[in-house]
Amino acid sequence: MTAPPPPAQLSSLAISPDAPFTAEQRIWLSGYLAGARSAAAAGPVRKETGMTPVHVLYGTETGNAEYVADLLTERLTEAGVPWELHELDAVDADALAAMSRVVVVCSTYGDGEMPDNADLFRKMVTADDAPRLDATSFAVCALGDESYEDFCAAGRLLDTRLAELGATRILERRDCDVMWEDASAQWFPEIVAVLAAAPAATTAPEPAPEPEPVRRRDRPAPVPAVLAHRVRLSGPASDKEIHHHEFDLTGTGLTYAAGDSLTVVPANDPALVEAFLHHLGHDGDAPVGDRPLRELLTSVHEIVTPSRDLLDVLAERAADAGLRAALREDRAACLWDRDLLGLLHAARLRLDPEELVGLLRPLRHRAYSISSSPLLFPDRVHLTVAAVRYRCADRAVGGVCSTHLADRLAVGDSAVVSLQPNTGFRPPADDVDMIMVGPGTGVAPFRAFLQERAARGARGRNWLLFGDRRSDHDFLYRSELLGWAEDGLLTHLDLAFSRDQAEKVYVQDRMRTHGARLHAWLAGGAHLYVCGDASRMARDVDAALHEILAAHTGGEDGAAGFVADLKRGKRYLRDVY
């Protein structure tokens, strides 16, 4: 990434009134610029204050929690509060017990899952021999997605467990939804004020893990980028609809690295917007607040997935008593085959437009793993996206952003995009072996990794395990992958097409078939990467990994220790969703 402009230049940056942004996108862009100004102006960490240092600990899957932790350290610096920054998994029991002031920033991914770089910490604090923390004060900022039942589950677990171990909570846990910028920005002055008011240390500091270096990781501002190319990758008889998209970065100022993601700001399906307006009995042109309702439903609010506040209202006021009871007992089951409009129809409840808008979530950007390397495509970024389509009763419903890309964004049109760096998911050093498990669209970052290794002339061996349903229709990037296997860039290409034979075969089955090779590569220093579905594939792959290692390391305990060492050494990395 390029270095940010100096503070003098940042202070003069402004958004042109002619720029193609909605009001919400202007607010988002202004927030990014404000963060960049703050980061550029921040001075060095001031340690000589006589104050006990604050240990800022983070657990992150895609980089958001790490970014919030970075922003917090900048605020602490400005307030003259000394700090040290650590990944949660870098902290062992002795180090944690020695910390007197702790702030945890932790995300949740999937259905209540702990981030990969926080799982060892979770196991440590939930063990029977976890350390007592009676001399520790703490606060937690939790990031998550409100649409999941276990919203912010990882942060909630750590907040509860630290208190159970005797630590004193100095500020109530702050839960942040996907659009976490506003919630975390409100939390910063509160937590900094509490920490800055702490008395000076009266005892010498205890040993702690080596702190991470000071860094400035300003995120690039969202900008319009032109969709330059799109092609369907999946065959006509495939059960899936997967497209390859290319955005032109020329003139945007955006640069990226293999392993990063691109966020896209979508708009809702116009047909769904009109269906909402029909349900509400509203023409869409009359304002709700200071904006036409059609505009609010198109580009400002989520109208596919209901918010928790809206579900609470329906649980109390739905005309259908059975639905009211079901929403109180098992919301996930109620939402299984219903989107928001379907739920409103089932509830037989027509909310006033003003009340409905007040209960909707903001329309959020979506992040997609980049499937290209800047060494080959410095001015283009490639995405590999499955268009999500399903039915709710008699209506066709689509994923908000995936169908925006596939259906409503024509080649030559612009979308508002931004880079989401993922510094924890990068190809290894050129002489290190690499194992990649990426079925379906999970192959995306590994296409980038392989392009990168080819461009660099890397000497490390490369092994890809890829699969999907049928080889004749679902073999994404077939010619590239087979070409790389033929020319030796791919030392091994193991394929698992589950419906090509009577008995289903998955990537985890190929792992077991080649278990001895897998263990030998890992024992020799290889890095293992997994990308794709978090709820099933990633769990099945992890189970297969433990099973294979147990057979070669003396049982389950040996496997657990081996995997823990892989994680501590940043050699078992996942990009799952």
C-alpha cells in the first residue's frame, strides 16, 4: 500500500459535489478521510508517563477488529496513555495474569465462531486451570453481524469469561454490527477517557509478550471503479452461477496485495423495492424524513434481511399468533424460507413507512476475496463471485451484492469500491511450501497466490486441493489450473468433484487420501491455507487435519499440539465466510 499523504495535504482533501456518491457513501468516505487525517497526525507512542500500559488485544478474521485495535492505539497515543498491541493468541496464561489493564477487540465470524488468531486464547481462558485475574481491569469491543443469531458471540464469551476469572469490567461491552465504524467511533472517547484517568503504576511492570511494532494502516477511501470485464465461469447446467468480474483501478489510487479483499457498495433490486412500496401502499416519491422512500429502500437500507429491532416488533405485534410465538422461540427457523418482505406478509402487519425505515439496518458493503495478483494485474482487480439466488414462497430473491454485480451492473458501469487489506492472509516466503484448500469460489485467493508465485519465480512447492459438484460445469479456471499443473507451478493438483461418482468426494477426503504427504509437507515447514464456507467445509477440513495429524503424531494430544504450533507460527491460515 502507498503511504498516506502528509497531514497538510489530508486537511485539504474534500469530496467533490460532482462525485457519484449517495449521501450515505459521502458520510462513509468522510469517515475514512477523517481516520486518515488522525492517523497521519498521530505522534509516536509515549511510554514515559508513569502509567501502567494498556494491553490492547485483538482477534480478527478479515482485519476489521485489527483495524479497530490500531485506531484505538492511535487514540491512546494522542491521550498520552502507554499501550502494547498483541494478537490474542500471542498471549499465554502467565502473560495475561501479569496484565493489569486489558482492552479486547474481537470479531465473530460465521455462526458464532471465534477468529482463528483468538482460538488458542479462548481455549486458555476457558480451561479449568485458567489464571485468576483479580488484579486485572478490562473492557471488550465486539464486532459481528446482527443478522446471525449468535451476534458478537466471540466478544460476549471473552467478556463473560474475563469477569468470571476475577477481572474488573471498567466499561460495558460495546457490540458493533457489520457497519462498525460509527459504533466504534463512539466507543473510542469513552474507553480512552476511562483509561486516561487511571492512576500511575505503583509496581514494576511484569513480563509480557513482545509488543507488535507501531504501524499506520490507513484504509484506502471508497472510490468509483469501472467494471471492465465479466464472464460466467460455471457451465450452463451447473447448479451455481459463478462470474469472474474485473474492475479497472486506473486513476482510483487503489493498490492491493494478494490476499486482500475488495468491498463493493451495492444497491437493492428495483423489483424488490417496488414490491415493498406496494406492500406499504406508498408511491415512493413522497419523502420519509428528508429523502424519497424509493431512494431509502434502494440505496440506504437493507431490505432482504430483517434487523433484530424489526424482529422484536414483529414478535410483539404480528397478527399471526403462531408467528409471534415462533419469533420468540426460534427466529432462525422463521427466517429459513422468508426474506423481510415475506416475513411482513406472514405477519399480516403493515408498518407505517417512517416506523419501518427506522427499524431497517443500513445497507452495507460486501467484501470479496481478490482472485488476482498485482504483479500481473496492477491496474485491475479480479473477483470470483457466486450469484446467490433462492425462492421465498412464490418470489425469486437474490443476494443483494452478488446479483447487483451479475444483473444490475453492466460492463462499463461504475461501482463504489474499497480495499480491505488482510495482512494475516498472504503467500509465504518464496522458498516455503504452500498447501491451499479452496473448493468452489474459495479458489479465488489461491489463484492470486499462484499468479504471485509465478511472477516472483518462487522456489517453494505449491499444492492445491480444489473441488465442486461436477467437473464438466463447475471446474473454475480449468485451463489455468491444468496449465499450472502441467508446467510445474502446481506440484500437486488434487480435485474433488462430489457428483462425478456415486459416492460423494470432497476436498477433506482428498486430504485423507494423501495424509502422509500432508503431514510430511507440514512437518517440513509448509504453510496451510483454507478458503471458503465456514459453516461446513472449513470445519470438515479442520477435523480431517486433526485426524491426519493424530495418525502421525501419536494421537489427539499430539495433533492438537501440532495444530496449535501451526497457528502460533502463522502457518495455518484461513479466509472463511
